[in-house]
Amino acid sequence: MKRWYVATTYSGFENSVKQDLERRMESMNMTDKIYQVLVPEEVVEVTDKKGKKKQKVTKMFPGYVFVEMEVDKEMDEKAWFMVRNTPKVTGFLGSSGGGTKPVPIPKDEMNEILRKLGMISKPKFEVEVGDKVQIIEGSFIGFHGEVSMINEEKEIVTILVEMFGGRSTPMEFKFHQVKKV
């Protein structure tokens, strides 16, 4: 299963770490375990001393490089070792050192970053207010209810779930946690 991890680097060396990782992936035959290396950047408008507005490319997360890696039950030791021992990499976010494995970035957080970069598009939600839905993920899996509100921006849907002897209780779920019945 592919998951995203964050390698910490010396600030200002993110792009050189990215290039080094990509070269090492090829030379060490790790392209089947490490898929992408990403340094998220965005264009911001800045005003110089003379009052002119200019566009500048800045790093969204200075000091961090995102690495998409294959994860079986445990992270592959060779891939982890290769990233960790790349010059100017200081470690992994979520790893306290001493051989502990890093924690992957939650999928919804990484998808939000990838959407900001234009690498993936926002999923289309095919449900409308009043539709009957079934909960397919989470603590209330298998429950049914009626959609009462949809928040497209946050990708959250409010559902009136029948529980406690037929009472409808409003509950919020992520779009991917429900399906239309």
C-alpha cells in the first residue's frame, strides 16, 4: 500500500534533497518501493520596496520533503534506510529516532495538499439533500439515514441517522464514508 511520509531536511536544501532521492531511487533500484518525491511550492504575490507587485514561488513547507513509499505490514527497511541516509536529510517527521518507524500522513490531509498543487481533483459527490444513504466506513458502518446538509468545501455531509428506537440524530461524515442507497 502506498503512503506519504515527510522527510525533514536542512531548510533551503529541499530541492537538492529531492534530486538526490530521485537519483538514488534509480541507482539503488528502489523505484518499486519509492514512487514520488515532492517539494510542495506555491506562487504568492509580494510587494517589493518600490511598491511593485511581483509573483514569487515559495515552499509551502520549508524544511520538508514528501516521499510516497510502498508500505507492507511494516515500512520497507531498505527504502527507509535510503531516504534517512540521503545527504541533508535529518530524519522523518513522526519518528523519534532510535530505529522507530515514521508515521504516514493521513490520506485526507495529503489529498488536500495534492489538490492545492493541482495534482488531483476534488472528488465529485453524487448525493443531494434528502437522499437516503448508507454509512460504509467508521463506527456507524451499516447504519442508514437521510442527508440533511452538505458542505462541499470541507467535504462533510450531515446525515439524520435513525438510532435509539427510531429517533433521528444528526451526525457528520466525510464524503468517502457514505454511499447513496
